[in-house]
Amino acid sequence: MTGMSRTTDRRQFLATAALGGATIVGASMLDGLDGQPALASTQASLDPAIVSSAFAEGRVGAIQHSMLHVAGPWGETHRIQLTNATTVWKPHPTAAQTIEVGDGLYARGVLMPDGSMTADAVWVNIVDLECTLRSIGTARLDLAHDQHVLVGRLVPGISTVAYQGGPPTTDLSELRIGQPVRVLGTWRPADDQIDVAQMFVGH
């Protein structure tokens, strides 16, 4: 399988997992989110003796204490060990205890001799959506994405918008119904809604 087809298959798998068309994104796609020093180097490792990090992705099938059992996009399984040093983004820094069965994730860490991975960073349910605004409320947005209608939840202190390549702002007054908008946020598997982290208009 070529690198390009592996990338396509991965995106198709994660698209099916989330919203039937959204893409759960990994470290390389999150440069639009603010305040994430874990993304400063996607090759950083827990162990300086390790030349490059290992990566894993998929959906959480079981959680045993601090070990995540994750089903990958090609039928493989991963055992991902969380430690006190693991940074968890959902999409802002949060506790490992917020990870739930059914979550989609992308993890970076170090492979252990037993085949498990000790993670230094885990990104959970981060999605990247190209949408059209259907309605704008004080606490939510209705979004059209492909053939799906989605609810975007506006999170106080978290949700921002960048207009025409400008800096992110919490001022949503320039949003208009019918506008195309790129949405980065957190998919909520329980109700298929999105907690909005950042939007981009005119990008």
C-alpha cells in the first residue's frame, strides 16, 4: 500500500467514525488551534534517546486503568499507556479521565518492548470541518457539512473565529448565515455535536 493510499484510507476510516464526513485530525493538522505547546514539534519524544516518536490512531474500545485499547483504521489494535506526563487535548488541555470508550484519538509516544505505546500527547475527537452556516445563536451554531446538519456548541472562553486570516477573536458579530466556514473543534460521540474551538471565515 502506498503512503498516499494509507493516508486516504486513514482519513476515510476516521471520517466514518465521526459524523460521516468529518475528519478526526492529528498533530500536523492542529496548527490553527491556539495555546498548544505540545504541537511545537510533532517529532518530540518522551525519551531524548529516541530519534523519532511512534504514532497511533483509531477509536477507543476499552479502558483499563490508564491503558487505552484502541482499534486502528487497518484492523490493527494499539495499547496506549497514559502517564502523569501525558498531555491530553480535547481540544484544550484536559485530564486523561475525560477520555471515553468510543472516542477517536491520535497519540504520539514511545514504543515499549511489550508492544504498547507510552504516550506523551493524545489528541481526542479533534475534527476539521468545512461547513456552511445555517443559523447563529448565542450558544450554538447550526452547520451544514456535506449531507449532514450539525450543531456547533459555542464554549465560553474557548470558541473563537478568525476573519480573513486575522487573529482569533471571541466577537462573532461578523458571522453571516450562508457563509462558508472552517470549524476546528471536538466531536461529542454521545450526541454527534461539536464543541467549537476555532472557526475560520474567508480563509
